[in-house]
Amino acid sequence: MAITLEPDAKRQAIGSLKRYFAESWDAEVGDLKADLLLDFFLREIGPSVYNRAIGDAQVYLRERVADLEAACFEKEFAYWPPAPRRSV
């Protein structure tokens, strides 16, 4: 599965890459180079970030499901209070 960005997010990412190069490397990068670099990052590094995010989500959901019984438990047949115990 290819990792893609919505057009607006891609435009903002390209602008951010161009600014990063200008401010950090004192280099001008055009739209095409920034687009190609972004594509490389998405293909090369994106799957690692995606897989980590999926793993984190799985851990989070497992913890919530494990606590489901305690969080969603309702005592059954609780209308009548328990009868007092008689001493013999």
C-alpha cells in the first residue's frame, strides 16, 4: 500500500521542505526537487512510521478491550437487596 498525502497536505509539505532547505542549509530547492524528495521520504521512511503508528494503535486498543469487562460491568439481579443472614 502506497502512502499518499491529500493535495493540500502535500502542498504544505513541499513548502515546508523548501523552507527547511532555505533556512537550515542556505539552499534554494524548487518545487520539483522538493516533490521528489517528499516522494522518496514517503516511500522509504513512510512505511516505518505507518507500521509504528499501527502498532501503537493496536496496543492502545488491546488495553482498552482488556479493561472493557471492568469498565462495562453491571451487577445482575440487584433489584432485591440481599437478605440479612440469620445467625444459627
